[in-house]
Amino acid sequence: MVNLHDLGGLKTANGRRIVSGALLRACQWDDTPETAERYHVARRLDLRSPMERGRMPAPVIAGTEYLALCGEVASMRRLSPMLPGLILRRGMPGDEMTARYAGFPETHREPMRRFFEMLLEEKKPTLYFCCQGKDRTGVYTAVILQALGVPKEAIRRDYLLANGRLEEMNRCDYARMGEGMTALEREILWSYMIADERYLDAFLRAQGGFETFWSERLGFGRSEREALQKMYTE
């Protein structure tokens, strides 16, 4: 497994725990028949863009339901390549990623609403993933944990777990892609490879508070939240 872990066992503020085997956060390299068999996956929710899905199509896995939730985000198409000289157009280290996270409440409003509709429709072992399993997957996980009543510090710890799991792969990519770059360019490059608390904070601020986000952006109410808690905690 590259960056997969079960949210099961995380404790909520009222002393309940998330059901094991129900919610599995992952990256694209974890979406395999072997993973599906090992974790009894019945539903796979793909958070990648159409372009990303084209580069690495999701496999056909018998016995699982697959749904691609996300469309193309216009701002992503305008980004400069991560190449020496050109990467500087993305701004200082962390700038673009912070802005991206701050935009998630709007750019992912519809796919996130559909995501929760799927979770509420039926409880079954669900694998959800993006490319590296840290940014989109990290944000969707944060909202799941908020809805289930997991304390903020536990949400932060879960978000940052990706850094340890991806470190070896990131170091290899950093060495390969950073060749010929200046120190500043390499710092910008590295800012895209990590889960950073500043990014998560940008998303949480842009939410305007969980209750507001849950009701006004996603269109859910207390009944949906209570149903989710009943289904996915024990």
C-alpha cells in the first residue's frame, strides 16, 4: 500500500468511534484488485480530474461500484509546468497550494455533495482517492471527520499522515524533477509534494465554519449529519 489507511477507530468528541473497514482513504496507486479483495471494497469514489483519469485509468474491479466525481477545474489548466524557470510563475513556495485549498469549498462543492450523498445512500466499504491521496482526499477526509464529530487536532493528525507514507516516493520525484532548478525553485517544487497545515487551515477558514459549510455549501442539515454518524460510528 502506498498511502492507504482506514479511518476506523478514530474517536469522536462524544466517545464513539468510526466503524472499521467502512471508510478507506487512499491514492490512485492503491486502487487495485488486491486492495479491493483485502479490504472487501464495494464502492470506489474517484476524486481525480478527467485529465488525471486519462493518464492513469481506474481498473475494472469485479464486484465494486466505481464513480468518478470530479470534473476539470479551469484554474488547474492555466498552471505553468514544473520546469526550471517556468515553475517560478506559480509564485512563492506554498502560495498556489494555499489558494487551491482556499478554493476547495467552491470548486468541490458539487462533487463533495455527491460524495456524501453516496455515503448516505448505503453503508458499504468505500475506497476514495485522488492522485497522491493527500490534497483532495485530505480535504474530503477532513469534512467526513468534522461531520462525524472527530476533534480538530485528530483531523490535523490524520491529514499529516500522508507525509510519512509518501516520503520515499516524494524524495525520488523531488530528486528527478528538481534537477537543474535553483534552491527557490526546488522549494516551490517541494511545497506541492507535502501535506502542510497551512493548506488545511486555508480550507478550514474558507469553510466559514463547518455548520455553515455543511448547510449552505453542501445543502445538508442536521438529519443527514445524524444519519451519517449513526451509519459510520459505533
